[in-house]
Amino acid sequence: MVLTENIEFQGRLERGNRVQVPKPIRQKCALERGNVLKVSVRVPEAHTNWQDFYAHMDKSGRITIPKLTLSLLQDGAEISLESFVGAVFDVSLESS
């Protein structure tokens, strides 16, 4: 099934540059592992711009944020990359 609406949520950045998509959102939108999604992320407390990339969920419901995207967010937030782990991100998902 294809995602029909734009979904926004907040998630904490985990080890390995991953963000967990909440289970209620996965069930409501019938998101599956193979679906390619357009993902937008930003750090709300650092007032950074949205950074977009394409990704798919792994079997545990997590999306990996590319290192380049994290570097661009880091430049805008002037925060070290290590301090991003545990930071809260605004995440937006839409179908590609």
C-alpha cells in the first residue's frame, strides 16, 4: 500500500544514525519494508532547515539517516555529530 498523506512525528536519533517510526503510524499507514519514502528531517531546537532524502524502513521499523544529511544538519546547528545521538528530530514521511 502506498502512503497517501504526509505523516509527521518526532523521533529520537539512535545509534547508527537511525530513527524509529512509531508502531501506530506504521500500522495506520500500512508501511512496509520495501516502500521507498521521501523523508525530511530537522532539529527543532537548533532551528535548522529541513533536509530531504529517500529511504526505506528496515524490518524493525527504523530509517537510517545518511551521514551527509547529518553533516548538513550539524553545520546548520553548530553541534558535534556525537551529540546528535539522543537528540529529538522532527521527521516527515511521504511517498516517493
